[in-house]
Amino acid sequence: GYFEKIADIHSPKELAELARDFNHMTEQLEESFNQIKKAEDEKNTMISHLSHDIKTPITSIRSQIEAILDNMVSDIERPIYLESIQNQVMRLSQLTDELLDLTITQENKKHKLVIKKVWIDKTLVAALNSFQVQLKVEDRDINIDLDDKISFIYSDEEGINRILHNLIANALKYSLPGTPIKIEGTVYEDAIQISIQDFGMGISEEEQKHIFERLYRVEKSRNQKYGGTGLGLYISQEIAKILGGNITVKSLLEQGSTFTVRLPKKLH
Ligand code: ADP
């Protein structure tokens, strides 16, 4: 260590070397300090935005419950109030999920990836599994067409699972029950691609430019109360980038959308 080194110093030249070492160490420390501070600032901004979003439904729930308790709500109106409260509670639970997701994305940024062999077919089945009940209730056909050569990539399984989960959830949310979902897997020289296609409402060209932005929601889906936060695609795209890939969209209004995630075979 440094103390032995200091004890060993015999010449001005050695002293100069040591000073250089110290300077270098200070610079490195400063740099990592700045990096930590930047990450911390980003995180704080995101949390403050989300906290703001969480306040809105809480305020609304509170005032509606107060109205009921103060006997301001007639018997006829009561179910409407309760349904609205239920919707707000669901929104709160979604926001909480997203908050959790966000923390995990931040953690991923701090190199918490687990890179190992990820079998594509297995990961896809795992992602679909959590929708089993919904698929049955909604009478959905899932057509899966995987390239014979698709096998595994070296990547982070949890990250890929999250992306697929978000894309499948959106495909189901923004298309009608009974319409199918098509999943295709393609292999390239040093990447693979998984695309998820729905035959739902689609996204206009103008709005396609914005859907990956944080908290962006297409006006129509906001109005029709699909429930959502506008974070799903943002978080998915963030994860895809961390994994060295990206997500792209192709869509036509009233025809449907295809979201394609591209991932390198090896994450360097
Ligand atoms: P949300 O929580 O609102 O679903 P996302 O970030 O997942 O947020 O998506 C952003 C917006 O993109 C959604 O509000 C929706 O309008 C649109 N969108 C996402 N996926 C689809 C899809 N498969 N079909 C149509 N619109 C979609």
C-alpha cells in the first residue's frame, strides 16, 4: 500500500511519482463522486414526478370518501363514486408498480445485470405465463413463430422478461378481446429480434415519435381510461438500451401495432 511506498521514498523523482499517483487518485474519486451525484439527481427528479402523480388519485379518493361520509352523495350516485374510487385505487397500485420498476432500472444502471445464457423460447413462455388467465378470459390466440435457429443469447434474463411483459401487456390492453397476438423471433448475425404484433387501435405516426418518452400517453388512451402511467415503454426502452439493444415500433391507426425488440447475442 501507499504507506509502505511513502516509507520507501528515497529520491525527489520518486516523490514526484507519488504526487502524480495521488493526483490521479483524486481525479478518479472526483469523477466517481460526480457520477454518483448525477445518478442521484436523476433519481430524485423521477421520484418527485412520480410522487406528484401519486398525489392526484389520493386527493380524489379522499374528497370522494369525504363526500360519502358527509352524506352528500345520494343512493343513486353512490355506486358511481365507489367505482371511481376503485379506479383511482387501481391507478395507485399501477403507479406503485412503476415506482418499483423505476428503482430496478436505476439499479440496473448501477451494473446489477446478471449476464448469462438466456434461452429465448423459455423466456417468452415465462413472460406469457403471467397472462394465462387473461388470455383465456379474453379468448386470445397467441401465434408464436420462432426462427429454428433461435436459441440463447448472453444477456440479463430479468431485463428481457420485463420488456416482453410490458410489450405483451400493451398489446392486450390496446386491442380488443378475441383478436390474436402474433409473436415472431428472428436471428441475425450478432443479434436477435422479437416482435409482438397486435391488431388493435394502432398509433398515429405523430404519436409514435413520443410513446417512448417518460410519462407520455396517447390522448385517446388517456380519455378512454385504459389505465396506465406512460412509463411502461419508457422503462422497456431504457432496459433494452442497457442490454445493448433497442425497441422500435411500426403501427397503423385502426390496424394494429408491432413492437420489435432487438438484442445483441452477446452483451459486451
Ligand atoms: P401506458 O402505461 O399508458 O400503457 P406505455 O409507456 O406502455 O404507457 O405506452 C405509452 C402509450 O403508447 C400508451 O398510453 C398508448 O397510448 C400507446 N401504446 C403503447 N402500446 C400500444 C399498442 N400496442 N397499441 C396502441 N397504443 C399503444
